[in-house]
Amino acid sequence: MPDQKAYNLTAYCADTGKQVFCWFQAVPNHQFVAGSVIDHDGDQWMVIGVRGDSTAEERRVDVRLVTQPED
């Protein structure tokens, strides 16, 4: 696999369609796909899917907040 440059990752809430976070220069050589869990500001978001308008430089994903079971 050829080396990949860093890319921007924009995450949208699957329930509201609103942007929930954007990372600039995300980790190269790691692509978030459906089922991946992203830790962001103390929350965990599960990737539901990758948007069709994503590019190698700008990856857009739909995510859903992962809820933790209450003790």
C-alpha cells in the first residue's frame, strides 16, 4: 500500500446530520470505517458509514454517540 498523507476527518451525527467534530491532519495510514470507534473529547463515537462525497484529503463520516451502560 502506498504511503498516505494526513487527511481531514469531519464527523456528522447520524441522528441530526449536524457536524460534531472535525480533525485536521488526522493520522495517516488509518482510515475510519463503519464499526470504528473514535475517541473525541472524552466521548466515544461509532462510525456508522463513510459519506460518498469523501476524498483522500477530506474524509466525511456519519457517527453515533456510544452510550455506556449505567452501573
